[in-house]
Amino acid sequence: MPVLTTRLTETLQIARPVVSAPMAFAAGGALAAAVTRAGGLGLIGGGYGDAEWLAAQFAAAAGERVGVGFITWSLARTPSLLEGVLGHRPAAVMLSFGDPRPFAPAIRAAGARLICQCQTLRHVQDAVEAGADIVVAQGSEAGGHGASRGTLTLVPEVADHLARHAPDVLLLAAGGIADGRGLAAALMLGADGVLMGTRFWAAREALVPAGHQQAILQTGGDGTLRTRVPDVVRQLPWPEPFTARVRRNAFTERWHGREEELARVAATEAVPYRAAGEAGDADNTGVWFGEAAGLIHAIAPAAAIVREVCEDAEARITAAAAGRVRRP
């Protein structure tokens, strides 16, 4: 039996315990389909909600078994988006950053697995109450939005809580995981698999400007920060305690710590911010990756990423079982 057979692979009937994060504006249908074909489960990023874009990305998935993720507080403003997505019969729906309970019955009725991303034990309790099939324990190392807990302590604490109170709920670890070491460590911490974002943000199939992907190859984990400035300039009402982890650049250096001033000129500053994003300028817009940037040294096909991460994790687990410690 393969070392990486877990409850996740058995429950989802996948070959490898890897799920790609539904990153807004980056995780389209091509990326999700590639991850699924490689033996994991790919998720399309529903972001803030665009029905036409979502339909196009499900078409781009070309019939592969994929799921979708939503920013929950944004979905609550346009709940009809969920009905449209469920018509595509996704394998799973992931809800993050808000109360999942209003949407859980429709997701379960459609036959999709409910995945809830959590940043605190309170979030986990809400997810269990909502009937989540899978909980994601997301550490602050993650790119994009998150909170303050670190992956190394959050994952085993959530694992212990689920073992005591909801033993049938599966657990994914997220935040700073980009290679076989991270996957092996997550399994040792009690997770059933991993949700990876930043590593797939640097996949060839990701909908990420080339200039931004080149920037990740030049950036270590120290080159990111958690900040509110991308949300302030876009005038998005992100609730506390969520902030964004992005690349440190000229934009963040200019405005981090001056959020109130930025809010007053957001309508004006949003114009060059968006233009820089569209042009692939990595210095004057939000560049959305996490601390795992320091572990990424090439832009690779998603299938190669899945294979290399899992093969390395399996080799490390096998070596550890034999009393040998593998180093990088």
C-alpha cells in the first residue's frame, strides 16, 4: 500500500493527498483540472463572485472532477452564485472567511463535499456545527488572506479537537507548505492531507502574470508581509481579523502603516494599482504569495508539482520509518 494513502485519498477517491487552494484570480479551470489529473483535487477560485467567469473556468476544466471555493462574506452578498456553481456539480465547495452555516444545506443537497477553511478553534467549531466534511487549518504563513495563528501549532491543536469532538471530519493543513517536507510534516501533525496555494500560484497553468511569477523566484519568505493595504486600495470591506499576505514591494512600502491616509485617496490610487496588476508590474500592486516563496525555485507544470511533492514526502516518511533522517 502506498505510504501516502490517507483518509483524504480514500474519502475523495483520489491518488494523492493534495488539494490546490481556490486562489482568487489565479486558480482557474486549467489549473484545477491539472491538479486533479495528477491525482489530487483541484479547486477553482470563486473569489468575490463573477458568474460568467466561473462558468468559463468550469468549461476550461474540460469535465475533470474539480471543486470551487468562495470568500464566504462576499458570497453572502450574492448567494445566487452558489446555485449557479452547484449546477456544474463540483466535487467540493470550500468556504473561507465567514459563517458557512447558511450555505451548508445547499452544498450537501447537491452532493458536494463541504470544506471549511479555519484560522482559529472557534472557526473549527462553527465548521463542525455546519456539517463540514473537511476542515482546513490555515496558518498565517499562507499567501493571500488569513489570520495570526502559525501552522505548526494550529494543525495539531485542530487535529486533537476533531479527534475528540468530530472524528469523522477530515483535516487539511495549509500555510507555508510547498514541498515534500511540508506534506510529510503535515501528516505527522495529524492532517489527512494538505491544501497548497503559493506553490500552485507558481504553476504554469495559474492565471498569474509572468512578471509576478518571476518575482516569486526572486523573493524569500522574509520578502512578504501581512497587511491591509491591498484591501484598502480596492475598497473591499474585509472583516477583522483577516489581513492579506503579499510580497513586500514599492506599493506596500509606501502605504503599509498609512492605511487611513490610503483610504482617503483609494479611488485615485486604485487606478495605477489595477493598471500595474494587469501589466504584470510586481512593484506597484498586490502580489499574492506567502512565505513558501523561499521554497520555490521554478515555475513548473501543476502535474510535476503534485508528483514531486508527493514522491518526496513518501521518500522522507519511508526513510524516517527506517530510522534515517533525510535532509534537503
